Amino acid sequence: MLRIGVLGAGHLGKIHIKCIKQIAKYELVGFYDANAENALRVEKELDVRRFDGIDELIDQVDVVDIVTPTLSHFDCATRSLRKFRHVFIEKPIVTTPQEALDLIKLANEANVKVQVGHVERFNPAFIAAAPYLDKPMFIETHRLAMFNPRGTDVPVILDLMIHDLDIVLSVVKSEIKKISASGVSVVSDTPDIANARVEFANGCVANLTASRISMKNMRKSRFFQRDAYISVDFLDKTAEIIRMKTVDPDNADPLAM
């Protein structure tokens, strides 16, 4: 049984704690939260030991679950990896590509595992659709959310679009050829609305839109490929798959598909 500790006990951190308590393979040792008042409340509410320091908790576990604000991910992960602890990090992994590369190097040197919480890969709608995804040539994604100040420490790309970027990169087996992107800050200091167009060497094009100041929530992706149209609703957890039937060219209706 692996001993695990959670860094961060805010909205997501409490969800992590509740989930970990249900996994038989883990012993939840405790958690740390920088907000002392919140830590006392969570300790009482969830009946989990509260630690007074990050290193004190890291020293007591085999696995560190990092659910702190994004800006502190790199520091928390670095301190954990230098003590040879396995690490789970909520998305986005860190704030810059260089920080991510540094963590990869540290993880390899420590010979430990690092996983990032790209949970949409495990969404039942995507799992159902995945076997039918075969060389999509155009992908369109919309991830819209009503405003919540909790994620405004990073741009909407790292806050929301990162989920769809991960899905697209897991589906398209080709190198990226070109990226065009634009974003606008509306209510925070970083872009709140963004659009990205990613072109791949195999000809596939992905158009991604993300907003955290929408009037409604939406998490939809559409995949267009030679033999099918596939729509995945990550919010409702439903998928729609429309496939073209094999046609006998000698007996086919020339006006039908």
C-alpha cells in the first residue's frame, strides 16, 4: 500500500481527498494547506490529518498529490522529486515549458513517476468514441465556462483549453507544423478568451476555442475524418458517431452518400 499526501485543500483538493479515501491501494497520510483557517476546517470536515508544513508531509509519504494554485506547482513538485517521491499534479503541470522540461529531467533522475491530471482522457464519452477515431483531418473544440475567479492566476489556455489540447495531441499522430493563436483579457490580467489553430504535418487542422466568461458551460469536440463524423460532449458525457457505410460502386446511387 502506498502512502499519499495532498498539497492543497481548496475546492479541487477536497475532491482529491475524498476520492483518495475510496482507493484501497492508498493510505491517505494527510494534507497541507497554506490557509490555516481552511486547513482546520477541512481536517474536521473530512477527518484527515493536517500537516503544518510541506516538507513535513513529503517526508511521511511515497506519493505527493499537488492540488495547489498553478503558480506553486513547480516548487511543490521540485521539492517532492528531490526527495524521490512519485508525483501527481493537477493540470496544468506548470506555467512555462522550461519548468515542465526541468520537472521531466528531475523525474528521470529520481526514477519516479509523474502524472498530470488530464481527466478528460478518462471521460466515458471520449473512451466510447476513441476506438472510432482514425486519422481525423479536422477537429473543432469549444470549452466555455461561466466566470470563476479561482482559475484566473493563469491564462484561459492553461486553465481550460489545456484539456482539449491534450485530447487533440493524443488523437493526432503527427508532428505540429504551425500554430496560430490569439487571446483577449477581459476581466482578469491574463487572456480570458482564446482561439488557437493547430496545423499538423499530416494535413490535420485543429481549431480550439476556450472562454471563461461565457453565459453557459460547454465542453464539446467534433472530429471529421474520411469515414465518420464524431462528436464528444465532455460535459454531458455523451458521444455521437455517424459513419459512412461501404458503398458498392457498381450499384451505388450517384446522388447518395
